[in-house]
Amino acid sequence: MPELPEVETTICGIKPHIIQQTIATVIVRHFGLRWPIDCNIREILSGLRINSVSRRGKYILLGTSKGTLILHLGMSGTLRILSTEVPAQKHDHVDIIFSNKICLRFRDPRRFGACLWTTADPDLHPLLSSLGPEPLSTDFNEAYLWQRSRKRKLPIKSFIMDSKVVVGVGNIYAAEALFSAGISPLKAAGKISLARYQLLAAAIKTILQSAIQQGGTTLKDFFNSEGKKGYFSVKLKVYGRGGLPCLTCKTLLKEIRLGQRSTVYCTRCQK
């Protein structure tokens, strides 16, 4: 699944091509995504200009003078900038065509993505209103994590992957941040000290920033806006390395299931 760095990379790729551009028309080939696309979306969007391109969590927000188009890449979705002459393929469900002949194409093989229109403040939308702070913002720090975690018994990995606690810390980046901070993914969130949360908050910020700079993490289904795979995976220290030696202490990394997800960690380095 595309995570926060992949979504941020996508935004950086599409923004220069569509900002301040006027939508000429919209082609929808399949209305049945995770939530049905408004059947009047072509009439709604045609003639509107994109005034802003931003992100909230893993949601992409295309702002206009009359409302906001909320996009989510789901499990395997991509947004590509193409010429209108490039023929659509099987899983290309939505084309947003601009007056400059640029096409923003939404591809989603598993159809778990979203393409939703709202005329209200997007921060008040049901999908966004309960989201926690952005991990790269000043609101996200050790004091916030420590306060939110008091008396919480769930494992720290599950805690930081809860979008109501903080957005965008998916399985890959949670595993890597916990390794960097030297914290076992199994440790109860409420048992972690303020000092350890300082290490964890810093690790989350550093790892996400690094992933964004390097183009996201290579996943089987993820491609950026130019059709190129991300390449942060070359720096992964624990994720996907179960049974291999720890790069720090050479202990074999342990792989377990936690919260229905694969979790890899070092029993020696992560206490």
C-alpha cells in the first residue's frame, strides 16, 4: 500500500503540471471504487481551476474555488501525468483532462482507492476529521506521544500506526522507526518513557523525510507519477528481512504477526 512518503512523492510529481490549470473534462470508466464516484463528477469539475494540491495523511486534496476533490490511492493506486493521446489500460478508471492537454490518470487495479467531491471544508470530511497530527509537523513530538499513550496497553507498533494518533506511519516506517529508536514493537505504549518517545518521534520524522527525498519505498504495486518505482527499500534495516542478520549486532531478526501484519525486529537491539 502506498504510504505517506509515496503519496508525498506523487504530489510533488503531479503538482507542477496541474496547479492553476483548468479542467476541460473528466472521463470515468469505472464508478465503483471503494466508495462510488459521484455520477455528476464530469459536470461538477469541468471548467474549474486547480488552486491547490496538498496532502492530509494519505489523502490527496485538489482544491478549487467551489470545493475539493479528495483522492486516495488505496492498496495499489497511482496517479500519472500523461498526454491525452496515451490510450487507457484495463485498470485506468479516471482521467482528469486539462485545457493544456495534460491528463491526470488514476489507475487502481484493486479498486480500494477513492475519488470523492466535497464542497465543505475537507478537514471536516468524515474521512479526515478524526485524523491525528502530521508526523512532520511541530504538533507531533515526544510530549504528544507520551500524553496520548498513558495507560494504553496496546503494543507501541500498533499505537503509532493508528491514524487517530498520527497519520502516515504505515507498517514499513513503523518497523524502521522502532528499530532506529531501539524499542521493541511489542512493548506497551503506556510503558514507554518520555525520553524513549523523544527518540521515537525523531526517528519517525527522520525516516519519513529520508523516504520522501528518495522517492518512497519500492512496493510491488507502487509507481510514482512518472511511472518509476521508489527506491527507499535499499535502506530498509528490518522490514522484509525476517531471519536475516541484524545489520547492527548480527542477531537473526525475528518475524512475527502483530495486528494482522508482519513485524520484524531485533530481539537484542530493540528492548
